[in-house]
Amino acid sequence: MSNTNSLFKPFTLGPLTLPNRVVMAPMTRSMSPGNVPNDQVVEYYRRRAAGGVGLIITEGTCIGHKAASGYADVPFIAGEEPLAGWKKVVDAVHAEGGKIAPQLWHVGAIRKPGVEPGGDTPGFGPSGMAMPGKVTGHEMTQADIDEVVAAFAQAAKDAQAIGFDAVEIHAAHGYLVDQFFWEGTNHREDGYGGDLAARSRFAIEIIRAIRTAVGPDFPIILRWSQWKQQDYTARLATTPEALEAFLKPLSDAGVDIFHCSTRRFWEPEFDGSDLNLAGWTRQLTGKPCITVGSVGLNAEFLPAPGDQGFRAAEPASLDNLIQRLDNDEFDLVAVGRALIANPEWANQIRSSQLEDLVAYDSAQLAKLV
């Protein structure tokens, strides 16, 4: 394996200083009964901080909107009890020398009525579509949009107040913000629909509202993706020029770090260049970027169409990753399933204890460890 020293260099952005470049990727665990992070959740994140992760990005945590949640037992970041639960998580991570950011989440039109909290509330979306061409939910009014923007801002303000070190906006994978980005699910004819620049207006309003709520120096991370859970082949931008036109307004609105979600970090984004999505995003915006996608494993996160379920994933070489990091293609590296299997992954990599790494298996998701 290549020398991994570059993975363990400090990173500083304004008031945020990380001891290394290892980020824990956000991963939904659905183990917060009553939508409140409990002591198991506290210990789960504490262990990863103790294991050497520089920045933890939490699982998606729902903002305070009636249609924000689409899954049982996901944590919220609104209300006295959820915020008290997150405060315990923050304090535990800080005690281990780590930094932590919540991922602010609204699932959008993917929500199905009946999920609690929310009951019979339908899914909310730009055009009420969870899938292209199929209206299953509520098309958001201007009042709805304003309400959701305010809820994102309030969640960020509350996160800052209880000690989080940054916030991440979940704008990827076909959830609400991404449903506005994606032409397949945004058929609006007002100022929030049309070309990609217009479809970005909702996200820009959220970013600006959060910036106003948290002040000029609190880091805002934006997680975005070309692919959607509804369509792995979907793309928002098919050329570097289109990508730059998409990213620059988001950057100008106040994004400090782009978290560029791909299924395989080593894949080039456009023909004629080896740069991956994070590499292109960094080059076009000048902002720090996080890469993610099957880091340290030999099987991708989501099964390909036709595959039966999730496959086991063995530890894999980091040589390609380190080479890209050494070439300044990106700044930070998000690790997902390898950290589920190995809470000490960062420390193990740093001390070259590769023989101690455990393979990831989806059975490990059955409990928080």
C-alpha cells in the first residue's frame, strides 16, 4: 500500500481545523426510537472519533418540517429531546478530539403517508414526483417552499448552538433538494423550474438562509450527486461547462465544502480526463471537496440492477485514492461501510494494521456497534 501520510495531514478551513483528511460518511441507521439519538447512538459516533476520524458527518437527521421524514426511527434535529440527544453526541465526539457536522435532511416526495411522525402527510416535492413522470405526492406551493427553507435555517442555527462544528445540506440521491435539481422530478413552470440554473434556486435559497442564520464563518457543506436512488444513470451536468454553470451559483451562495457523492470514487467524471467528480468540482469552484464512493472496499455501496441484495465487501487497496489525494484532486475522503465494519479504521490505516481490518457485510447493519 502507498504511504498514507497525506491522509493524515491536518486540514483547516476558517475556524474548522481537522486532525486529518478522514471523514465519516453519512449513513442512515434508523436506530433512534422516537426520532431521538439515544446512548447507543452517542457511543456509535464516539467510537469513530476515538478511532481517529477527523470529521464525522452524521446520518441524515430530519429538519423540523411535517413532511421531512420518510423512514421510521431516523433522528430529527428539531425539538427539545432530539437536540438534547445530539448535544450528548457532540460532547462525546469532542471529548475524543473529533469534529462533527449533522446532515440536514428532507426526504421530499419519497415520503409515503403513514410514516411517523407525520402520519397521513404526503410526500412534498417540486412537482409531487418521487419518480419521473409519476405524481404520488404534494406539489409544493411558494408557502411550502418558504417554510422548508426556514426549517433548514433553523436546524442549522440549532446545530451551531449545541456545538456542532459545521452543517451539511443533503442535496443528493433523489431527496428533496435533489428533486428540485433533477429535470426528471422538477416540472415546475415558475421561478423554481426550467433550466438547471432555475432548478437550483431552491438550494440557493436554503444555503443563503443558513448562512444568514449561522454567520459568515460557520462551515456549510453541500452533499450532491449526479446519480439518484431512482436512477443510477441520471446526471445533472454532462460536460465540464455545464457543471461549472451549476456549481458556481451554489458556491457563491455560501457553500464552503462540496461533498461529491459517487458510487465509485476512482471513476472519471468526463471523457478525456481522469478527474473524478470531486476533482472536477474542486477545479471549477476552487472550494475544498470531499470524495466518497467505495473507499477501501472491493464492492460498491449499492447493488447494480439485477443483483440480489448487498454483497460482502473485502478491504481493498488505497493506492489509487492516495495518489489522487497527493495530486490535490480533492481535500477530504469520506469513508462509509469500512467504518461500519472497523470503528478504528483511521487508526488502523495510519499504523498499517491492514491485517486487522474486517470485511464489511450487510449483516453488520443489524445493530449499532
